[in-house]
Amino acid sequence: MKKTIALLAMALMVLSIVPGILATSVGTGIGIDIETEDFAPRVWMCDNRVVMDDNGQYGRVSNPGQNLTERINNYAFEGEQISWSVLVMDKNKIDQNIDVYGTVGDVQGEGNDIEVNCIRQSSQPSEIPGSCNARIQEEYVQWNPDTMAMFTCTLTVETPDSMYGEYWLTVEAMDGDGLMGTMAENEYWYLNPVIALSIDGDLTFDEVRPGTDAYSSTLLVGNDADDGSGVMLDMFISGTDFYDSSSSGARCPTTNQLELDNGLTGKAFTGFRYYVTNGAYNSAQDLVVSGGDFPGVRRKDAEGYLNIVNTMESFSSKFYDDAEILQVQKVATSPYYAANILAPGAEMALTFKLSLPEPCNGDFDTGSIYFWGEAI
């Protein structure tokens, strides 16, 4: 009996040194402050950058809506278009929160006037085109449709009332927080430059004996476009027949009309012809290329004087290959003649020859010779 009591006493002693347990776990918390970066949009230009002709006059190379492959200087006219394909990235989000637009202004970079909203392309790529060269510093960016999209931006040149002079053009993007990004490739354009021709000299023939040749003083015909515009002009010449404005009983040789180009009469040409020099080239070297669209196709005489096509008073696509002032130095893979193109401020020198028919009577003072310059 005593043994049993001793064992119970020991058990009670053991239990008395075990602490009381009120729960199975215990913990505490700490606050977290997470600030997401406000990521400014990034804009990269890709390879589809084109300049397109307007929907008006047909040109020598580019027709309405086609690429202006002949435009080698930075000038553009009303209705012509510059179009860019761009990749835009915003790590915050790329949904309708983003605005992408083309801008025109006086300074390079962001903040210029918004002229056109860009269009999100209906078909998005599965990877970034290599031509975009999309990098953030040294890191190449990988395609992510949740943060990236391709856009097309097409800027149409407006009238000179709102777009005249030299401007910076680029593509910008702005997100919902007002953060902005700009395409690195800013462009500098002269929009709607004034194009004009200058004529220095007079075309007068006094006391010309029928059946003889008479020569004029030399005229200078120049490109008088706006300074700094870079407008290159392809040059043409045409004219009309001539008449006596007085009632003088004129006849030359069979009627009261002095034809601009009578063609070959006997062994000599009659009518008006011209000799031109421009730099190292002159009309004696002319290739005499003619499409044959006019009566009296292009030709030159033994002195190197060229005939003038009779086209009345309007410019026509038929001028090409018939009415260039100088068909010399054909540009490789191009329909243009280098010696026939004038830069701003440049001039051609022309001397005219009148081969008066015999018989001829009257003072022919009504009619014109026209000079034309087409911006290329």
C-alpha cells in the first residue's frame, strides 16, 4: 500500500513542473508599401516609312496614292503624305489608355502640336520586327501583347494656311498619367514651299528679213523656289503660234499666222528654236528623245538648236519626252535628265533663233513661249 502512494506522489511532482499551454500557434504582422514605376511609353520606328503622292495631278513617276520615289529632298505639298509604322510599349498597360499621334512643330522632341491620331494595326505580330531595333539601353525587348502594340501613323500635309514653312515631324505617345515618349527619328520638312520661275531678259526680234535667221539676246530661266526649301524642278518649254494684233494684212507665208514650228521647208527649218546651256551640258548634246505625242516631234538642227512643241497654254503629262528643255545626262534607273533639273537659285541660259519663212509680212506680237517647272 505504501508503495502505491509513493508512485502517485512522484507523478504529481512531474505534472507540477509542466507549464500551461493556451493555443497551438502565435504570430504578428508588418505593413508593406509597394510603389509601381510610372513607366513612360517608348516609341520605336519600324521599317514601313513611306512618302506618298497626293490624289491630284499625275506625275512623271508617281501617280496619285503611289510612293514618291523621286522625292530626294525634304519638301512636301498639300495632299502628300508621310506614313510611319511604329512599335509602342508601356509596361503599365497598352490598352485604350494610350494615345499615339503624329506631331508637327518648331522644336525637336515631345510637346509639338498634335496633327493626326495613329491607328492601332488590326493584325499584331507574334514577335518584334527586327527593323524596330527595340531596346532599352543595352537590353533587347521581347514581344509582349499585354504591354506592346504596333501603330500606323499617316500625316497628310494640309493647306499652306495651316502648314507653311519648316517643321519638325515625329510620332509621340502619351499614357493615362500624362507620361510621354517620342520616336527618336525626328524629321525636318519644308511644307508647301512656294515654287516659282525667274526669267531674266526679253525675247525681241527687230527688223527680221524674211527667209533669214535672227537670234535673240540670251535669257536666264531659273528656279525661284523658297530659299532653303530644296525644291528640285524638272524643266520644260512650250509655246503657241503667233498672230498680228493689228489689221495689217499679215501673211507668213500663206496665212496671217506665224507658226511656232513650221517643220522642214525645203532644206531648212522655219519657226522658233532655242539653244540652251546648263553647267557642262548644252542642247548640241541633246539626245532628241521623243514620244511622238505632238505634231513636229522633238529634233535639233545643225547648230544644235531645238524646236519648241506647240502645247497651247497648259501643262500636260505629254510634255515628258517631248518638251524637256534639255535631254542630256540621263539619270540611271530614272526617267529624269540630270541636266534638265534645277536646284533653288540655279539658272539655265537660253538663246532663241527665229527662222522667218519667205514670203512673210506683218508684226507678230500675239502669242507666247512658256517655261514650266515641275517639282520632283
